[in-house]
Amino acid sequence: MSDQVLATLITTIGSIIVAWITAHQRSQPTEADRLREQNRKLKEEIKERKRHESTKRHY
């Protein structure tokens, strides 16, 4: 193989590996994503409690 073909092959394989690693890391939730989801659930729980309390007062 000529040097140019070998260099192109190595570059292509490197690009594929970098793309795969990048895609794999993005598919896993980050700590910030987990905290956002936890925050969303807690806010929903607070709304439910407030709704439940307001329903109690009407009876």
C-alpha cells in the first residue's frame, strides 16, 4: 500500500472511533440531566400536594 492510502485508512478509522465515542457519551444522561429530571418530579409532587390540600379545604 502506498503511504497516502495507509494515511487515509488510519484517518478514516480514527474518525469512526471518535464519532462512535461521541455518540455513545451523548446517549448517557449527564449529572445535570438527572438533576433536571429529579427537579421536574419534585415540582410535580409539590403541585399534586397543593392540589390535594386545596381539594380538602372545599369539603
